[in-house]
Amino acid sequence: MQRIFLIALAAFIFVVVATIGRVYMVDNNGGMATNAGSVKLGGPFSLVDHTGKAVTDEDYRGKYMMIYFGYTYCPDVCPTSLSLMADALELLTPDQLDKVVPIFITVDPERDTPEALSTYVTHFHDKMVGLSGTIEQTKQVARAYRAFYQKVGEDGSDEYLMDHSSTTYVIGPDGKYATHFGHATPGDAMAKRLAEIL
Ligand code: NI
């Protein structure tokens, strides 16, 4: 009886610690940043775009990269976020829109091939670029942006979910962090902020 209690207690503590850890990470990424000086996000990456072309961050110099990490099997968080991003893009003037490259980086490269990404991203916006890499490249780029993700489901099964943070990062034409938007930031709020910095 006592043993069952200890196991239950251990499980409870694990859940509490895991929850605090996640809340902390999400909070770390969330919200709209106003103080860019204190945040160091972004960095070089080497990935493949949805047309199958190898690209690096340097290919997007001169443009504002609007980056979101997610995966195409995502039931609702990614579709919501990408729709909001598309809403923001629609509110920009043609000149402003021309300066922006919306980028979706998959955290599930095992299922998200360039072909799968191609169908997915163009559904949201015709300017949207879908990037994927090896598992190692994905880890590296996510780490640079402090994006969190974790596979949730049975080992060896194809039916799994990816737990992931939901932040939209904006990187300036110089490759340096410009701002970021927390989860569910409305399209008009994003467009307003973008118009200030573009
Ligand atoms: Ni998602």
C-alpha cells in the first residue's frame, strides 16, 4: 500500500515539475517583445525548402524572415498560427509584403517532406516557404530560436503528435532578431507592429 502511494507521489511530482518547466519555457517565448536588446534569438541554419532546394539563412538576407516552427500533422495550433500570420500578411501594403518572407520550419522532418510542406504552406499563403532538415539540423535551428518541441506518442508508431512552442519570430534583413509574437497574436496586431519596423 505504501509503495503504491510512493509511486503515485513520484508521478505527481514528475507532472508538477514537467508542467512548471513547460510553462516557464512557453512564457520565455510568449508575449510580444518590446526590448530586443535583452533577447538573443536566431542564428544560422542550413535546411531544404519546399521545392527541394538547399537553403541557408543567408539566402533570405535583405528580407524580413517571419519564422514559425510547427508540423503539418498539427491538429490546431499550427493551422491557427499560420492563418493569423496570413491575416497579417494580407493587411500589409504590397511594398511592405515584398520585404517579408513567411517561413514555416517543420519540427517533424520524419513525416514533413518537402512535397508535404509544399502543399501545406501554399494553402496558407502563396509567399510562404516550408523548410525542413535532418533531425540534427532541426534540433540546431530550434535551439537557436529557443523553440521547444517534443514527440508525444508510442515509440515506433507513426501516429504521434509533436508538442511544440508557438511563437512567430521576426528576423531583420541583417539577419538579426527584430521582434517576436506570442501564440495567438491577432493578425491586425502583427501587421501593425510589422508596419512599424518594415
Ligand atoms: Ni502545431
